[in-house]
Amino acid sequence: MSQSLDECYKTLELEQNATKDDVKRAYRRLALKYHPDKNPGNEEQAAKIFTRVNESYSVLIDTAHIGEPIDNVDDAKAYFRRHFHDLARRIASEDCTSDIIYQEECDYFFNYQLGEVSIVKRSIIEARRIIDLIRRATSKGYDTSVIMKDHCEFFQKFGYNEDPKYNGYADLIAEYKRIIENQPGNAFAHFALGFIYEKRNMIDEAISEYRITLSMDPGHYRARQGFERLKNRQRQAS
């Protein structure tokens, strides 16, 4: 359940006149204190508090410099999600001049992402997505020393450098097939599988997955694009 702004300040043990730097310091202190790895034997309760600390920080750090009134927590969280989306775009961008990234924002971004993965035990797909972003950020000058130290168990499990236990597309295909087996109506899993097949030039298989996606979600724009793109390629080849 979303916290009110008052609850966010209370969670971070701050007064409502706290500065942005106060919020950052409080977050670092409490995130370290309540990280599940730092609380053996009490991981479940620590994880709940850790999640609330993350949520409170995500609200308050942007509330402090949005420059306009915040009507409710959902508005602040939506702004924060847009901020994350923009950072991910800048990390993935090839334009190193205009799309600059900063150490501090990446540290928080990846701490948040890896903390969430550890708590809810997301799949290898999500882990690989985050690792790919970290690699891209590193190519733009991001220093991973702190993130690697703070989340050593994650990187030991999923790897960071080339990991011989990870078989690229084959593992992703197996993972999405497992999801589809358990959730036959999962349109996103069918789309993702189609996208991977397209990347591997498995055109017939990709078209089939895109078609299934559209049967479940006719408004799926990217699946529609992929389906039409591959059908055009088939027509041009015939």
C-alpha cells in the first residue's frame, strides 16, 4: 500500500523540512541497516522495512526538487518512474555527449533495481536486463565498485562478466516458454519470445508468436509492427 508523504518522512526518520541531502543520508543509513542480507534470521521483516525505505526515498528525493506541488504519493511515484525510465534510456543511448549519466543517480537506480530483484526473487530475464544496463553504464564511465560490493551475492549468482553457465538466447527462450506454460494467456511472454526468434532470424516462429500476441492483445503496437515487418520480408523474398 502506498505511503502518505507524512509516512515517507516518518519511515526515513526525518522532519518535513529535511533537505535533499538529508534524505540521501537517511536512505543510505537505513538501507544498509535493513537490507535483508544484513539481518540473518530476520530477513522477511527486514525486507518489508527495506522496501518501505526504498519507496519513501523514491518519493521524497524527487518531491524535493520537482518545483511544483505534489497532490499525492501516486503523483510523486509516477514522476520517479519517469525519471527511472529516462535514466535507462540515457544509459542505453549511443549519444555519450547529450545523454550524460551521473554516478550518484546510477548508484541509486541500480541499488533500487537489485534490491527489488533480491526481495521478490525475479527471474533470470530480469537479472540479465539489469546486468546489461550496468554494462552499458560502465561503458559510459559508471564505476561499479560499490554496486558490486553491496550486491556480491547477486553477481555471484547471475554473473557479470561472461558466465559459462548462461547460454544467452537459449536460456531466455527456455525461461519465456516456462512462463507461457504456467501462464498461457501472458501476451508479453509471447511477444518477447517472438522478438527473440526474430533476433535469431527464426522468421516463421517469430510470426507465429507475434500472431498469438495480437490475438490476446489486438492493440499491442510492437507486436503489430513485428508481425507486419516480417510478413513484408516474406513477401519481398518470394
